[in-house]
Amino acid sequence: MILKGRGLSKGKGEAEVIVSRESVSFLGGVDPKTGKIIDENSDIFGESIGGKVFAFPEGKGSTVGSYVIYGLALNGCAPAAILNEKSEVVVATGVIISGIPLVDEVDIGLLRTGDRVEVNGEDGKVDIKDLEETHVVTSFIANEGEILILKRSELVGAYQGLWAGVSGYLEENETPLKRAVKEIEEETGLENPRLVVEGEPVMSRDDTGIWVIHPYMFHSDSREVTLDWEHTDHRWISPSSVDEFDTVPRLSRTLESVVRGSAIENR
């Protein structure tokens, strides 16, 4: 599975990844002699980043942190590479003077500690080894400023009992749009939906691998929904209220990718 970020410090590194979900201050947060996390408030306190691909959202703290990173390199306990969602000057300066590959604009939420990862600071590519990639479509149906969400039944293979858009697996040699239209007809009984927006793919991670979600927004003239066996309930809701429901992962982000261009009133 290849993720594409922005290469900020050249070089390549491959190792197991260690992931912090919190911002990291190298000054006072990392021991430059051992590579261990010494910030007791850190979610990875006591872990060593030496020889690992170290992934965290962004850096924080004093500019002296750059020299802590350099000290890690001098002491042979630097990370094999660093991944950020948004790099700032402390981390960027430290890795450049230390010769540590750095890629940012990476969705850290797609990584798990223990993943084997190859980082290329030249082109910004991050290869998560041995991770299965599954493509699915998710469509939102709009009518009178509201969207349709469906509650998944206990008979489906994943995310039973959670709310979702109209979703389905993308089959081989099939376009996402064709699958999206077919799923709408099968799961809702709504005929001739009109395509409004096709969004950029959204990725989500669970224990089985990465889901690549192809999002769509359609408009239907009808609100008369006929559910099949895959769902037990449906609601017409305002887009802004989707977080009030217990949904499949990243449904809000998937909705955001299409609602901006759909002229739906976000009320």
C-alpha cells in the first residue's frame, strides 16, 4: 500500500513504524543518548524510536529540539525515518542536518505501530508493506437539503449496526461510478439518481487493512426508500448532523469530500 506525501529530507529508510498520536517535543521528550521517549505524558512513554520509522502528527517545543535530533544521530539511536502530518521547522531542520529521511502530509491515522514501512524522502512515497487494500464506493443521496444514511444490518460482513452511506465493494474491471449507481438501486430502490459530485478517494484503516473509499453525491427526486437485507433503518438528515450518529469510520470525512461541491444546504 503506497501513501503519497511530501519529501522534505532526502534518503530512504525501512523499518517497523512506531506511532504517536500526539505532537512531539524532542527537547525534554526524547533522550538523545538512548532514543527513548522520556516525556511521561506521551502516549509512547518509555518506547525507543532508535532504528524505527517514527510517525507523529507534528513537532512542538524549542528550536533546541533540532540539536536533540542531531544528538540522536551522533549517538547511533536516530529514527530510520520520520513521518508527519505537518512538519515544522524544528523537526525539518533536525532531520536535514542529521541525514534522516522525512516525509510529511501523511495521514498518520492509517499507520499502526509494528507496521513495516519503507520511506522515500526523495519522492515522498511511503510503502506500508503486506497491507491489504480494498476499494469500495460510498454514495450520499440528497433531497430537499438533506442526505440519506442507512443502518447496516447484522447480515453484512463488516461494521454491523453502524450508520453509513450507500456502500459496496468495487468489483474487478468495474468503474466506481457504475458500482455506485448499482448499489443505490439495489439498497434503496431509488431509480435514476442524478450524479452531482464525485469526490477524491478517502482512506480508512482497520484491523483487516486499508479501505479506499470512492465517494459520490447523487440527487434523487424521491424520498421513498425501499431497503434490502443489508440495512434495517434509514434516515434523512442534514449533513451537519452526521456526527450525531454511530457511523462507519471516516463517514464525516467521506461526506466532506462531496458536500462542498454539491450546493446542499448544510443546516
